[in-house]
Amino acid sequence: MTLELRDLAFGYGARMVGQGVTLTLARGEVLALLGPNGAGKTTLFKTMLGLLPVQAGEIVLDGVPLTSFSRADRAKRIGHVPQAHAALFPFTVRDVVLMGRAAHLSPFAAPGAKDRAIADAALVRLGMTHLADRPYTEISGGERQMVLIARALAQQPGILVMDEPTASLDYGNQMRVLSHIRRLAREGMSIVLSTHNPDHVFMVADRVALLHEGTLAGLGPPQTVLTPQRIKQLYDVDVVMGVLPGGNAPVCSPRLDAGED
């Protein structure tokens, strides 16, 4: 499944947050969105999901304008993985994943055997069957993030939109989530994710889009686009980059002594 943004302008009501954004997401591609807080990443994601109306331009899904799809049809095609959060009610992990089937059910219908089988398959796919009967409120932040990915997979979408999927996770869980993202892409899932970590972009992304003050400041392969100069432009931080011995991707390190005498 492919997604295209064509000269897109987005925002809230009369307040424009970003404009002139043109990019494509190919089948099986991981596209990372990198930019500082306030650059418009979340607003752009909400617009891509159809939660906010397009202010100008258009969004095209497999050659069809996104506005042509009903909310339920959009949810069948585009899954959303928010940042992990603490739930208020102690639903089981299986029940949380089963909620991903809502778009496939008619109003007031209860999930059937097929829906439960798809939810269980999503848990198997992510190696989480051992947590199926645990309360969602009692598992770790990293485990919650994996449950949210499983819930999105239960929608059976062709595209995943992931909002900072490694935020607030410890190092081990960050690596596990990134590994699953790369594996899902190899299986044909199209993924767009936001992050503040250039190293994560180098690890999993086929391309990176740099969002700065609501416009694209760069788009292309990470090794080409993510330069110290562009990171300085985005975050006002001086960095050095290089490939460590035995490594297979660049790493980015801030110069902590920048600005000191």
C-alpha cells in the first residue's frame, strides 16, 4: 500500500501549522520523520490519519484521495501506534489487541471467533502470547508499546503511522521495538514513524523527512540527508558522525563541549 502527500498544507482551523509538504511512502518502506518539538509532526500525522481536514493539497492512498474513504475504511488501511500510555481500566492484553478489530465490526457487534483469532495471531507475530491474559495496567512500558503495535496489526492495515514509538522506553525495549519495525517492513508493511533520535533513523529508516517550522528541510536516504549541518538547523546542537568499528550504520553524537571556552 502506498501513501502520497501532494503539496499538503495542514493545521487546526484557520491556523496553518505546515505547508508545501510533498512525499511518498512506498510499500515495505520505513520513512522516519525527524524534527524538533513544535515543528508540526503530530499535526501532520493527525492529518494523514484523517483526524484533521487537509487545508490545501491532498493525501492519496493507493491512488485514491483519502477523503473518498469512510472513517472505518481508513482505519482498515492505516493503523496508528501512539506512544505507550497507562490505561485507566485493567483490560487484559488480549482485549486491548482485540480493540483493533473495531473498524471491521458493524455498530454494536461483538468480536467473533475470526476477530479473536486475528488478535491472537498479532500477539504471536510479536512474541507476546505469554502476556495475553495479563492486565494491560500491570505490564511494563516496553510491553505496552508492543501491545499497541499488536493492536494496530489486528486492524490488518497496509500502513502503520507510529508516533515516537521508542519514547520513554529503556534501551533494550527501544532495540526490540526497532527490530520489529524493520521486520514488519520486510514483510511488506509501509511504516512512517516520528523520532528525535538520529541513530534510530540510521538503524531502521529507508528514507528520512526533516520537518522544520512546518516545511520539509530535507528528504531522502538518511546517510545523505542527516548531516551535522541539518541537525544543527533542526535542534541547534553541534554533532559529530561516524561509523564505529564493527558497525554497519553511522552514529550521531552531540558535542557536549560546544559553546564552552
